[in-house]
Amino acid sequence: MLFSLLLSLQAQADEAQITRGAYLATASDCLACHTATHGKPLGGGFAVSTPFGQIYGSNISSDPEYGIGGWSEDQFVAAVREGVAPNGRQLYPAMPYDAFRKMRREDVLAIRAWILSQPGVHQPSPQTHLTFPFNQRWGLRVWKWFNLDRGELQPDPTRSAAWNNGRYLVEALAHCGTCHTPRTLTLGMDNDRPLAGGDLGGWIAWNITPDRNAGIGDWTEDQLVQYLKTGYVAGRASASGPMAEAIEHSMQHLPEQDLRDIADYLRSVKPEGDKTQTRPRSEWGQPDWQVMGLRGASEQQRLAQPGAVLYAGNCASCHGAQGSGSGSGFGAYPSLYHHTTTGASDSRNVVSVILNGVRRHTSQGEILMPAFASELSDRQIADISNYVSLRFGNPAAAKVSEKQVAACRKGSKLPAPPVYSEGTLINRSQRP
């Protein structure tokens, strides 16, 4: 009788740990980086873009050969918090152990318990091949010595439970600083400017400190919660790129109180300004009617304004001739003015959105913008980007060159651009 009771209590404890682990794995966004597009959950193969190349997420399924099924508790904790695989191999910090090292050991083990309860994926992960010197993994020991803080994140007894929960989510579980904090010369997080914005190569992770112009200082708590839940706030922002993935796989599934705790914490950190942002990014731009003037224009007049012609043929059907957006109220086709992406002084995210498109699944519906990498040349994408910045956003960003688009395309390993004759201005009906 006693033995049966003990077994029942152990089973309940195991189930509680797995349930907790499922929540923690969602908050930590494990699936996003460890599941290839159209691949099996946790089977690895997702390409993570970094300033020094693409790194592939590993298989962390319960498979004992290719996953973590044969790892001990200590080995799993060492991989998550120290960036060291069981064979001693140093892991690249695309695995955000610079944030995960702040996690409580029992939380790391709860994630392990949940993973082991899921089906294994019996397949190897793609190998990461970076150029020298980044392919020298031994150097990561030195990098860690300079850049990693030790120890779990301890609660601040002078703050509320909600604030401490928000801090734990932002700094540890959701690892927001991994993308949103600038990097030092040694590519470690600049802890003197936390959450002031990060360079992801083809994408920029925006400043999310309470600075009014550069960050989220003019956002309300409800707007922040809505954005984290849906990826869209009218007159503010719509998520794309890595942030869209984080919302799709992680943020939208968290309890609303967690999102409010995150907002509470973000609004309490030190504001970090940016002299290139002279007003809030969402205050830039207005409706523009230049496209309407193309009606009846001569070929010579059309060739003189390639950005407008390309916009009319490729963008206006969804975003409107005046840039005001269209569609449902959950941001399927957002306005291009009063938008934090087009209102930035750096147009890198505008270029990356055009190249990569947008795909974001939400509880309200699917957000889908086609990728134009295989349909428009680098010159054409630069022309559209500059047109959008000049007409609907921050004119300071309208300086994209063909060379910059080519570099962004190469960094994201996107298809080579099509070849069109000089002066060709295409729309959807003319694509090969």
C-alpha cells in the first residue's frame, strides 16, 4: 500500500515537472531554433542568421543517438547554461547560454523532462561551417571568460513578484537581450547598454528600453502586451523576421500575466537613446499619392521614377497606393506609415522584409507576405526600399544601395536575383 502510494506521488511529481517543462520550453522558444522549416519538432536544422554566418540549430529531441536521449542531467545543464556539449565541444552562442546561464537548475531539468517525454527524431543535424576565425571553437573558451557572468538570476527582494517574474522572463527564459542588446568588440553582450538594440546581420533587433524616440517609451502597457500576443499594433508595429518567429512559437502562447510582467519590467529599465532617432519611429510618414500620378504617364516618365513603378506593381495591391494598408484588423497588410520599421533611420529591416517576406501564424489568422528575393533584382529591391522610406517613413533611411541588398541576400543565403534588361520595371504579371 505504501509502495503504491509512493509510486503515485512520484508519478504526479514527474507529470508536474513535465508540465512545468512544457511551459518553460515555450517561454524559452526552444522549438523555433531547434525545428527546421517543415521539419519534425526539436529535430534541428533551423538556420539561425548571425553577423558571422548561419548556424544550424541542433537536434535536441529525445533520440538517444542524434538528440539528447543519452545525456545525463549534468550534461544537459552544462549544454544549456555553459555552452558545452557532452563530448566537450564548445557550442556557439547562437545557443543563448549567455542568458540561459541565469536559469534555475530545476527549470533546466524540467525542460529536459519535457523533451524526454516527446517523440525522438532519428536524424543528424546539418553541420555549421563558419569562416576563419569563427570556425575555431576552442576560442570560445576565451570568449566565455571575457563575456559570461556566472550564477543564477536572484530575485530582487525590494521589487514585486510580478516585476521579478518579468525580469526572469526577459533576462533568462525569453533571452531578449541575446538579440536586443548591442555587442561589444568581443561580440559579447554590452551589459552597459542592455536592450538598446542589436545587430543580427540582415535584421536589426530594435531598442526596447523606455527611451521615447529610440525605444518603447511612448508605448502603453496594453500595446506592449498586444504586440507580444499578436505581433501587431495599429499605428505602431507589425512583427517580421526573428521577432515574428518568437511571437509565433513562444510569446503568443504565454499567459497574459506573463506578458504584463514583461511589459512592467521593460518599462522599468534604464532608457537608452539613439541620436539618429529624433522622434518615435511610429510617428514618421504619412499617406502619399505619387503612385496615382503614374496613370497615363509616358514610358520616359515611368523610367524616371522606378521606385514608384515597382511599388505600384508589387506592393500597392496589399499595402495600398497611398501606403495605408488593407485587410483585416489583425495586421495582415499593415500601413507603411506610422510604423516602427519604416520609421527607423536604418532601413535594413525594410530590405530584409522585401527579400524574405513575412509568415506569422497567430490565433487570429495567418500573416503572409511573399518573398521577393527570387522575383526582384538587388537594384529593384533597393529602389522599392528607398521609395518606401522617402514616401512613407524616415527619409534618412532612403540610402540603400544595390551592394547592400546583395550583401543582405548573401548573408541570408537567399536565391540569386533574376536577370532583367536595363531599365526593366516589372509587376506581378510580368514575372518569369
